Amino acid sequence: MTTVLLLCIVQSICSVAGSMQLHAAYSQQNSQTPAAFISASTSMQGLLGMGLMVAAFVVYSYTLSLAKASTVIPINTAATFIAVIVLGLIA
């Protein structure tokens, strides 16, 4: 159970941090054209955000292989809620 809790915390931090990085990369673009979207996605900040999101997916998939979804989902929801608040206050 401790492993599941730690993995949920890691997944939540990766997911929220990745979303914040992608949002920051997209917000720096002045236009909303497809070229600006591709440029933001391929910037270092955009690639870091996407990498963190992929890492969150891998950790979440592994966590679901260790325990039932009825156990993992509520823990992960709480951890993500806390991560949003904490990282939002820091940023």
C-alpha cells in the first residue's frame, strides 16, 4: 500500500508539472496558428512538459498493475488535487 501511495504522488507531480510546462510553452506564443502550436510543442519547455506527461502515464499504468483501480483512483485523485494546490502556490 505504501508503494501505491508513493507512486500516486509521483504520478500526480509529473502530471501537474507537465501540464504547467505545456501551458507555459503555449502561453508564450502570440498567435494561435498551427505553426505556433508546433513551435511551442517542440520548444524545450514543450518537450519537457510532454515528457513529464508520458512519465506520468507510465507510472500510472504501473500503479494500476499493482493494485485494483478502486484503490488507485481515489488515492490518485486526492494526490493530484493536493499537487495542483501546492504547485499552483509555488508557481
